[in-house]
Amino acid sequence: MNEIITLLSCIIPIIETKKQKQLQIIIQALLSMRGRITMLGLSRWSEKGGSYKTITRFFNSIIDWGSINWLFIKKHLLDKNGIYLLAGDEVVVSKSGKKSYGLDKFYSSIQNRPIKGLAFLNLSLIDVKKRVAYPLITKQIIKENADGCIKYKNSNKTELDNSSKKEDTDRFSSYLKFVKNTIESVTEYINKDIKVNYFLFDGAMGYDEAVQMVRSCNYHIISKLRKDSALEFPNEEEYSGRGRPKKYGAKINYNNLSDRYLKETTIDGDIVTKIYQMEMLNRTFSNPLNVVIIKKVNTKTKQSAHVVLFSSDLNLDYDKIILYYSLRFQIEFVFRDAKQYWGMEDFMNINETPIYNWANLSTFMVNFAHGLRQNSSMKTMSILDLKAHYHGLKYVKEVFKLLPDFADKLLINRITLQITNLGAINGYRQVA
């Protein structure tokens, strides 16, 4: 418990004492418990002061998770000399029932189909050197206010009804406003301590309106374009002096890219990978794009495939565009841990505030686990090992409560260490 109190001491300025104690109790229960993580389950595994009513009261209160996450990251995880990126991604949590706030059908990339559930937008800070994501804020996506999913008139989905086109556009614009507000909410405090220049998002932001939104937040975007995007080279013909100067040159041919733009070639067995970088134009974009094309060719089968990345920063090197975009995947590990270990898919709340708090608590625990592993005795422990340790510790404490007071503290420590390491791959290491 002492290490939990120590780690949470950094949030004292922004959270009242009562809520901080409740959070301590809940975190200890999260670390100790097994099975589905619900409010009732948390109360059963909590120490004194963690009744069901107390747990419920905590989840129904207004909590500034953005500030909590940032203060925690700044105190325990941040390297002032590090390089950081801001990344965004959506996660869909399956949910049964009919009454949950925001319940609808959302596209799940895992199941590759729309599923009934809740959708959240998460923004995370990416540490480039450590290659790890630290979640900042998680906000629920509500279709009525911020629907990024285009609705079709019929199930065929082959063409849009003309009457719905404007409605769909308006919906997606409201989604961008939602993302913009979320970005600005975290920028407000992170820019006081570090400078972050790039915002990462997947191909869903590969269009002009999204680029302009990100630029209005004072970030450069790094994202992905469709592999068949209609890109054109800037015109290089000499101006004839008549009419308006020609802006667009030749269209790109992905099957015949000039070595003029070739930056790197690697060979791995039968696979030849070529990386190209060029400044390109697209008639649907307001500004030129810094485009990186990664093309792979199988020398045996002659089959080829390519990926088109881009950035609004025209001076960013190709290797950094590739590296930074690849680091966006670290946010998927945030979702994985939040779901597998911290109850993101287990909660049974149906109201807006508890849902928001539960989603943010589960992602905050990802940061908290990183903080615990800053302790030299826990540095090599996985989340599974951490939970095994605290699970064992819970049982040891309960057993010792039933026994007379021991005078031999060394024996107690030996028993505790041995039991809490049961089943651990990299167990708790006692530091002299």
C-alpha cells in the first residue's frame, strides 16, 4: 500500500483527499483481485473504507482524468530530454443490454465488422526512445454528437443516397470538432512542460479537413493515404508567360516510381523493399504533402504491394515519418492492457459519468503499472506478475490477521516474499 500512496502523492494538488483515498483503495483492489472487474467485485476485494456505496460514489463523481494522467506521467514517467508524439486512436468495447449511455453499433477492427457496444477516443503520449504509450485522456464517442461512421440508406452500402450526403458530411465534421476539442484539452497542460510537434492517427485522418483541423491545433499530422490516392507532382515546366501558371504536373504511377525519389533499398530473401519520398499534390488537399511510399516486391512471384504515408511537415525526413507512424501502434497495447487486466470490457455501468470514469480508470492503470515498475524491485515484472504479487500479498495479510503477533519480522518478510512470488515469471526482488 505504501508504494501506491507514494505514487499517487503527485495528484494531491488536483484531487480532494477523500477521492484520493478512494482511488488508493480501488487501485489496491484492482491489483489484488481476480475475475471480472466490477464495482461489486472491487468492494469485495477492498480494504477498510472500500464499501460498495463508496465505490459507487467514486465512479459517479466528476474527475479530471486528463490532469491526473499528466501529473502522474510528469512525475514518474517523463524524460525531459525525450522525444514525444501525440497519438490518437479509437477503441470499441462490446456491450450487451439496451440502456448504456452511447450504446450503438460501431465498427470493430478486431472483429472486422460493426458490433454493438461503446466507442472511445483515446489520446496518448508516445515516448519515441522507450517506444511506449502513456494514455492521457479517454472520451466516449456519441453518435448523435460526433459520429465518424457514415450511415447508408440501405444495407447494400454500394452507394449513398443523395439526400444523406450533406448529413454524413456534417456528422463527420462534428466528429473532427470532437477530436479537436480533445486534442486542445491535453495540449493545454502538456505544452507547459514539453514540446510536442506531431499528431499521429490512422488512415481515417487521411483527408484535407482532418489535416487542417490538426494544423489548427499547432501540430503537424502524420497519417496514411489510400494506396490508390490520386497524387500529382508539382509542375516543373517553365512558365510560358500566358495565363495562370500551371500548378499540377504528371500523375503518380505507383508501378513505375522514379529512382529520383528513391531513398532506401533493402533485400530480405525474396522481398525487395524500396522507400521513396517526394513532395506531392492532391487536388482535394489545400497544401502540398510530404509523401513516403513503401513498396515491397516479391522477386519470385513478381507480386507487389505498397503503403502511402504522409505528413504536413514538408521538411520531415522519410525515416522519421516511417518510425513515428509505426509507433502509433503502441496505443494498441494501451487498449490491450486496459481490456485484459484493468476491466475496460467488464464494467456494468450504464450512466454517462460512471462509464467515462471507468474507461479512464482502466487506461490510467496502464500508466500506474509503468509507475510501479520504476521501483527497482519490480522493474522486470509483467502486469501479470504485478497482479500475482499483489494477489498473494492480499492473502498473506489476511492470514497474518488471524495469527498472534510475530516478533520475528524477518520470518514474516521471507514468508511474504515466497508466497507473493508464486506463479510469477519475473517475481518481486527484495532490495537490500
